[in-house]
Amino acid sequence: MTGTFVALSSDETTAFLDAHPAHAAALVIARLIERGQTLACAESLTGGLLADSLVSVPGASAAFRGSAVTYATDAKSSVLHVDSELLARCGAVDPEVARQMSTGARVLYGADRAIATTGVAGPTEQDGKPVGLAYVGVAGPDDVSAQVYELRLEPDIIVRLMSGGKYESNREGIRRAVTQVALGLLLQDIERHPLTDHAL
């Protein structure tokens, strides 16, 4: 796998979850517009929730290009050109799959940046992978490599969110939690790279 792999700790995941998702989406759109950059999504686990969060922001069309909801495993290959042999060998929930999804979406939509999500929302494990395991791929404008983040949403994290009345079920909680963390990771990645002169 090219790029960087980061396994988020429980504390780091919780920190991202403590941010309001609508606020994170608005900041992502604002930062992209400041830089004159565009964004695309490739969604599996989140099933369109990332795109919904982004297009809820007024003026999002200035930066957001679109989202490919490749929920079926074969769609990841046919739409995003994820390696079919990799999918057959490792399944859809894999860090390299997340990386290839993000770079595939970037190419598909002609965007400067792309973000991808894949994982197990439950209620049962998938291909031997546990419920709550997710990968987020973030492809930037500099090259075709991407950051890949591993999230392990432990039951106590989701229970805490559900007890606050935010989610109706564990499955919904995982999908929305991954959406929120993904937006935070994307914002972090954008802000890690300062504005260049031509973008001012």
C-alpha cells in the first residue's frame, strides 16, 4: 500500500466524534473554496451520508463534485477501479481498498481531493471483520497516494452516542459516527497543507 496508514486510538476517535458533523462539513467546504479545490467521495459503509452532509452546506456546489456510493463489492471494481483480485483476496473492508476507493473517486470526478469509507456496520461481522471496524481513505492533490485511517468503534462509544439520543440503533450509530470522523479527518488533512500563493 502506498501512502500512510494510521490506526486511530479510542481517544482520538472520540475527539473527532465530539465535533458537530454539520460544523465540520461547513468548514470542509469553506476551506476547499478558499483553496480553489474540489472534492469527491467514494462511499460504501456510509452509503451517501458523507455526500448528504456536504451538500447540506449552502454553496457546496462550488467545491463538491459528487459521490459514488459503491455499496456492492463488485461496484468498487467496476466504478472506482479497485483491484478485483484485492477484493477477492481481502474483501471490501481493507485499508488498501479504502486507499484505492479514494484515488479512484478522485480520478472519476476529476477532483483535487477525495475521501472514501468502507467498513462493517453490522449487525454481524463481514468476511471475518468485526462490527465497528472501518477504514477512511483521504486522497490529496499532491500525488496519487492517500492517507488511510483505521477506526475501531467500540460498543461503549456507540452506546454513549445512542444514550444522547443521537442514533436509533448500533448500525445507524456506526454509519453516522464514521461519517463524522471522516469529515474531521478530511478537515485535518486540508488544514495540514497551508494555502499557496496562487490560491490566495
